[in-house]
Amino acid sequence: MRATPLQTALLYAAVILTSAILVFPIYWLVITALSQPDQLRQLPPSFWPSEPRWGVFKKIFEERPILLWLGNSALAAIGAVTISMVVSVLAGYSLSRFRVRGGQSLGLFILTAKMLPATLLVIPLFGIFRTVGLIGSMWSIILAHATLIIPFTTWMLKGYFDTIPRELEQAAMVDGCSPLGALFRVILPVSAPGLAATALYGFVLSWSDYAYARTFLTNAQQNWTANLGITTMKGEYVSNWSDISAASILIALPVLLIYLFLERYLVGGLTAGSDK
């Protein structure tokens, strides 16, 4: 059935309105970063600052250890995603392919762990890390983020593995591969889009964390992540929101660049289930 002109106009209007709502916070962040601090109090605000402060980004690099914060965030995210992907690939493949006693209960348990809020795990994790002496170490953040990511990535990969025909690994095992050999030589190469999409989501979950970093790294400034470091820019009585916004843009750029690089894999991972 062909859409009428009115329906087409309403569809375009809905798309434009939705896009505007999604893009507006980014626009406001950029405007705040480029505006002079006194201009932020002007009403009504200007659409674009008359004299953009492009030097604010250089100022942030000179006054704050932003590169150290970004490096710590990248280290935590890469470490957590690496651990999570190793565990999730094996767990998701097992839940997808093998039927064992208690397997359904185990799957429900993992799903329940996925639904738990991150703040609920802070106290038990703090007790464990304090006992083994990991408070203030990057390992505390890496392991804490892995506990948050693994249930999520396990269920994502299980759903992806369910869409891959079993005949592929059966043919590999007929040729002499073991179950693990079929997984690594056949299934994982075919699953590259799903693996990339899952790793990207896990990376974003780790990169955006604040609660764990605030709890485990408070007294270790050399290990502060970007989200924790940026909170130190807020003053007790006065805060320079222009500088904070500029730092926020710098912290968001790595995730944006990674997303642009993995976009084709992400789209392929999300739509592969309909192509199998």
C-alpha cells in the first residue's frame, strides 16, 4: 500500500523531531564549551557564540591530566572487554549448543545477574577487593567492569550463536575438528559482526562507568578514569561549566571514533539474525 502525501509528511516530521531531540544535548554541550563563562548566564541564550573559545581544548590539556585519564579509561575498558569476551564466547556458545541438566536454570541466573543494578554490587565487590588488596588498583576496575559486562555480553552472544546453523560446526567436526576447534575455526570467523557489536557495547559500558571508579579509585589519583577525573573540575562554590563541557567532549570522542570505525560490524551484528 502506497503512503499518502500526508502520511509521508508526518513520517518525515517525526524523524526530524526525533533527530532534533537526540542531537540537542550534543549541540548544547558544544555551545557551552565554546562560550565564555559570563555568556552562559545570558537569557535568551545565543544560537552560536559570537567569539567561540576554540582554545579551551588546549587549555584543558594544559591544566588537567586528561591524557592520563583517557589512558586509564582505555586500559580499564580494554581489559574488561578482553576478559568479558573470553568468558562470554565460551558461556554463550555453551548455552546455545549444549543441553545439560540445570542449563536453563543457569541461563536464568545469568539473566538475573544482568538485570541487577551496578550499585548493588559495589559493597560486596569493595569487601572482596579490600581483602585481596586491590583497592586503588586498575585491576579492581577491570574486574568490576567485567562483572557488569559478562552477563550482558553472554546473552547477546547466545542469541547470535542461536542464529548460526549447527550444520557448519557439524561439517567441521566431520572433517576432524573438535568442538572447540569448530568454535574457533568456523563459528567465530562467521560471528565477527556479532563479536564486534558485543565488544563495542561492553566497551561503552566500561567507559561510561562512574560508580565503580568513584568507590575503588578515590585515593589513587594516578589511576583515575576520565569520568572520575572530570568530577574534580567542579568547584565547591563556583564551577566553570565551559571547561567541564570541553572536557566532556574530549572524553566522548574516543567512543565516537570507535563507533564510526566499527559501524558496519555493529549494523551487521544487529541485523544478522534476519539473514541466517
